[in-house]
Amino acid sequence: MWQMDATDKEIVNGLQGGLPLCERPFLQMALQFGISEAELIARLGNLLKQKVLTRFGPMFQIERMGGAFSLAAMKVPEEDYERVTTVVNALPEVAHNYRREHDFNMWFVLATETPEGIAHAISRIEAKSGLAVYNMPKEKEYFVGAKFTA
């Protein structure tokens, strides 16, 4: 079984605060970890491949760019879960899709280029799945600085 080494842990811990805003941020961070830029990038790729990291990338306030995010949920019958998952995940607007142990057992985030795109995406999912989508748009934004030690 694959295990993170001390350098991987240092990378996970060190990058949670963000990357520096410079021409070569990976090089600057790699120097702090005592490795090359290429090794840092390769290690990040491996952490993603091993599912230690589920995502590595910027966080945008999409509304400032004219777009929209919304949390959505569905009540999916167990016998139909795989089919509905395929329907939902086929849409490029679906950013994340998580299974939950609850009547609302499918939760996903929609990200669209315009606020109207949320309703269009929901309509497509409902038409293709035959199930209702419960839209829960953000009413207020909070910043939660959760960091985890590897």
C-alpha cells in the first residue's frame, strides 16, 4: 500500500495556504521543500492519483466574473443510483457529486457561466433523470480557513 513520505506531508501542509503570486510559483514553493520544481509537480500529480488530494487548483468567486455556483440535492432510488450518477456527472456544469446516507442521497455543486445557467442545468438533469433537483443557492458567502495536518 502506498504511503506518503515526509516530503509529501510537507507539501500537503505547506500548500494549504495557497501558492505565491509570481511567475513560477511551483519553483518558489519547491525551493522551500528542498526539491526541484519538476519533482513538486510530479508529487502533486501522484497525490491526486493516489486520492490523497481530491482537487488541486484555485478557488474563484465566480459571481465576480458573472457566473454562479449552487448546491443541489436529489432523492435517488437506490436501484437507479448508478444511472442518475451517470446523468448528473455527464454535465460539464457539475463540479462535485457526493453520495450521502440520507433521503437526499445525492449532493452536487453546479458551476455555470451565468446565473441563468443554473436553472438550465437543473432542467436538463430533471429531464434526463426523471427526478426532481432541489436547488439551494448561496445566500451569503463565508470564508472558512480549514487546514489539515498530513
